[in-house]
Amino acid sequence: MDENKDEYTRKELEALLEEKVAYLKELEQIGKDSNYIHELGDIALIQLQLELFKESEKNYMLCLKHFQKQKDRLGQAAVYGVLGTLYYKKGDYKKSIEFYEYAFEIYDELKQTQEQITCLIRIGNSLIKLNQYDKASDILFECSALCSDNNDMYNLLDCLGNLIQIYETKENWDIIFELYKKSLEAFKELEDIKGIIVSYFNLGILKKRENDLNQSVLYFKSGTNHAIDSNYTELILKGLSYVGEILVYQGEMNEAKETYIKALSIAENIKEKNSILQIRILLNSLGLDEEEINKELATYTHSRKN
């Protein structure tokens, strides 16, 4: 049975559950062997997806007893993990942590790195829900190290995203800056251009917060250049707006005006009405009237064609 609930409507899941319960009764006549347990696990998963937590928990506990009897450590770990998910969905985060820890212990013993990473991320998420930010950050830093050692960039980004969330609540901008730098490295490793662009923008925003305008504009320009190279129009507009704003703070009015004219040209090409209005207002604030804006725009467009 596919674990992706989105592929099934509630009605389809209910029909599938009915069908599997009937089949389980047939298997019961033969005996509660591994086929029976496999089917019971499928039923428990459907019940979990239907949020029939009590029934799902009961069936998973039966599966767990079977795996314990068989001394099947991987089977036990899988059930502990899914019970961790069940309690997380129920909002019982303490119990969720308990079961993920049981699963982690077995995966650690059996050197199942990928599963260890999954458990640590989920323990971290539960600790965040309990507002236990120090414990959560310890777990997520441990997880980040494991991801880095095993070149698992996707889960590393998941960990970093959660850590950023924690340190934003603490307003610890220095650590957030380092986390964004690590995110940028991971996105580069994955050649995820949008991730790279957004990371540069986030670094620029943090440097702007510190009033380090020179460093801020460099990050914004890097992000914008990547957006231009990849032709991500929305991100180009966002980047040019960031760059223009910093140039105004730096008193580089001519360069700021040129940046905003470039942004206006792009916004008009894609007929982005809100951006057109905002950029024209910004150019007005720099002392240009509508006639001057149109003249500058025509000059820029002409120079682009030649």
C-alpha cells in the first residue's frame, strides 16, 4: 500500500480498509504468520491516514509483539518509527519522542544511517513543538553533522531550516547567518538555483539588519546575477529591488536610479502591475517625475536593443 495519503481520497481509503479487513479475516484462518502481520501493518497505516489513531495504535502494537517474538530488530524499529508519527499526529509530542528514540536506538545499533537521520529530524520537530529549543537544536546539530558526513543534502537542508526557525525565535542572528551560509553550500552542492538565489537574498537581509551595507549589497547582487543567468524574472525583480534599496542607503542615487529603471523595464515586459507601480513610486522618491521616468526607460530599452 502506498504511504502517500494524497493519492487516495478518504472514500477510497475507507473502501480499501474494508477490503483489507475482509482479507485479514481470511488470512486468520490460515494462521497469524508473516503474511497476516504484513496485511495488519497495511491496515494500521490506512487507519493512521484516516486518523483512526486508537485502532491504528492497537494494530501496530500487535505487529510490534510479532517482531519482538521473531527477534526482528528492523521490523521493531519500523513500528516504533511509525508509532512516533502516530503520536506526533495526535499532538502527543512527548510520546512521539519516546518512540522515535526507541527506533533510533535500533537503527544506530544496526548502522542504518538514513533511518537514524529521519528519527533525529522528527525528534527535533517534536521538541520544537514542545518549545524545548535548546534540546531541539542539540538534536538537529547532531543530525546536520550526520547528514554532512553522509552527503545527504536534502535532509541537511531540512535540519538547517528547522534550526533557522529555532534561532529566529531566539533572535540569534549570528547563528542564523552561519546556518544560511551552510544552506547556500548545500544548495550549490545540489545545483538548486532557486535555493542558491534565496540563500544569497537571506544573507543580504541579515547583513542589512547589521547595517553592513557593503556586504549586504554584494549578497543581493550575487543572488540577482544568478536569477538573471537562470531567467527567474520574479527573483530578478526582487533582487534588483533589494540592490536599489541598499544603494539608496549608501547615497549612490545614480546607481540606484539605474537599478530601478532596469527593474521597471523587466516589470513592464512581464506586465507586473504591482511592481510597476511600486518601482515608479520609488523613482518618484528619488526625484524623477513621470516624464523623466519614461525618458530614462526609453533610453534604457534603446541601449538594450543596440
